[in-house]
Amino acid sequence: MGKGHNCGASIRSVKNRVSAEIVASCVDLPVATISDSMARMTAGGAALRPMHAGGYLAGPAFTVKTRPGDNLMVHKALDMAEPGDIVVVDAGGDLTNAIVGEIMLTYAKARGIAGVIINGAIRDTDAIAADRFPVYAVGTTHRGPYREGPGEIGGDIAIDGMVIAPGDLIVGDADGVLCVPQDAAKSVLAAATAKNDAEEKILALMKDGKLMDRAWIAKALDTAGVTYVD
């Protein structure tokens, strides 16, 4: 490829990734807790759902943007991504044609890729649902993809307003997926760890029959100016 950036037909390598230590530090943290630690302002959209048999997803983003219904650049990305990467594909959220299926995902798994996220459709749903290899998508269809392009690899993408830069931290569980910007990952995970520890203590107390203080509810209602009617 030449030096210029041919919009809609470009491939960049991912030079900087969130560290393996940071990835390892988040695998016991619920995505909801990490999301709360980001002011609850970031999300990939409720339509992006886990299609696999279950399990935690964490790793650096390897980004792809493709024309809806076309997976040429996704094939290339599966060859380029490093073990532990998560291939994140913005296919426009379109459900007309599947972007990946069992064969491509089996190849991704064999290469050590940590998971695949498709803002679009997948197929071979039964096989994917029976496997623990993490796959997130918006929906399913039996109709296969085209392989013509255009598309881009290694650039910033956005899914339902969630901006994802190459190398950012991606996490996912049954609640959905979340992108944590690479430069904020350490501080966000520190806050999430503290929050998770506090919540686990609260849950332990409630299981022992010790209910938490609920006085904050009355204060919030007073602040909201709620009127009590007999």
C-alpha cells in the first residue's frame, strides 16, 4: 500500500495495544461495574448481544470497518490480528448478509484471537451458541456475505456512539460489550476494582441478613420534590 490514506480502502497495522497486565486485571470484573466507573456514558448498544455459550471477553481491539454485507477486510483482519486481539467489526449494524460464520470463527479461534464482535449479522448460529469462543453480534441471517470491499483496517470506528480506537481495551460478558480507552484503562479498572470489592461486601452482608442503609432513597425523593398523597 502507498503512503496515502485511500478512504474506504486502507490497511494499517495496530502499533499500540493495551498491556497484557491490564487485560488480565479485568477478567473478574463485571462489565456493568466497569461501565459504572465510566460515568455510565459509554455503551455499544443493547442490540449487540453475546451469541456464544458464555464466558468473559477481554483484550485489545483490532478494528475493522466494512461495507454492510461485505467481509473482504474481515478475512484480512483475521490474518493480521495477533493472538489475544479482539477483532471488532463495524458493518453498519445491517442484518441483510452475515459477516462471519462457523468456518471464519473456527479459523479465528485457531489463530488465538480472543473474540469477535460484529456490528452486523452472523450465521451458523447453533454452532456458535454451542462454543465458548466469544462472539457478539446484532443478529443472524442465513444469507452469506460478499467479498469485494470497500473497507478499512486499523482505524477508529464507532458502534452506537461508542468510539473504539485500535488497541483500546474491549471487555464483554452477558450484559454486552464495552470499550475502555487505552489511556484511561488503568485508572478505570482501579476504580472498578474498588467498586466491585465494595459491592461484594454489601452482597455478603445482605446474604447474612444484614440489610444496607436505605435512607438515601428518602433524601433523593425530597430533592426531587416528590409529594406524598394519602
